[in-house]
Amino acid sequence: MPPGRKKKPVQAKVLKGTFRPDRENPNMPAQASDGMKAPEWLPRGALEYFGVLKSRLEELGLNSRTFTEDLAMAALCAYEIERLTVVIECAAKEGIAPTYETKSRVEGLIIKDHPAVNQRLKYIKQYDSLLANFGLNPSAIQKVGDAPRKEEEHPFSKNMGR
């Protein structure tokens, strides 16, 4: 992995008003103009998440076939988080704790997370990372910002300059 920060997408720079053509790769391929369609391999349960995320990206102007696979992975992560949450909740209803005890020769008694808890945490981290790539979480959207707005004249400023 190269050192330093992750490079911001060009669309994010354009929205924020910090895009500089002299700093960008002139040979960079343009994103596809046609919209995303859910891939066939996506499980039925993840299709709903795909649709919700796609509509959010449409609002940001990022509904491009170029991003289909990343969006499909995000939808799959959301679906797996839901499934694992159901497993954990069902186990809790049956009196099974989200942790279990095991013994170690060196450390003695160890309390570990239920495997479903660890799996869900991995999916949550991956999902958060994918959402950040699209600017769909609070910290990422702050980095993207909005298109620069024109300064509106204050309604009372006309009276101030008599």
C-alpha cells in the first residue's frame, strides 16, 4: 500500500470547488454515463440495500456503471450485518450470551466474543469504509462538501450603504 492519504475522487473535488486540472491525470478514464444495475451474483436480500444506496448516490450525481461493484459490495455488507444481527438476537433470546469462556494454558480463563459478533464487526468496518469511498457517512460527506455557493446579498446591506 502506498504511503500517505487516499486520493480523493475527482467528483468530490469538483463538488467542493477544489478541482485543479493541472494536478489530475489527463489520461484518466471518464466514468460511465449509464446508471448502475445490480449484478446477478448479488443475493436477493442485498438487492434492497443496493436500491437504497443507489438512490443516495443518484442524489450526489454518482450513479454510474463504473461504481457498480463497489456499491454491490456495500449492499452485500449491509445484508450480512442484518443477517448476523438476527443470529445474535436469536441467540440472546435463547439465553446464549454474545461471549463465551475458554481456557488457556498461559492466561487461564479467557472470555471471547461469539463468532457471529466478530463476523458482524468485520462487515461493519468494511461497510463503513465503502460508504466513506462514496461520501455516504458523516465524516466523508464533510470532506466532500457541497458545490460552492454564490454570496447572497444580505437584505439589509442596501440600507447600510446609503
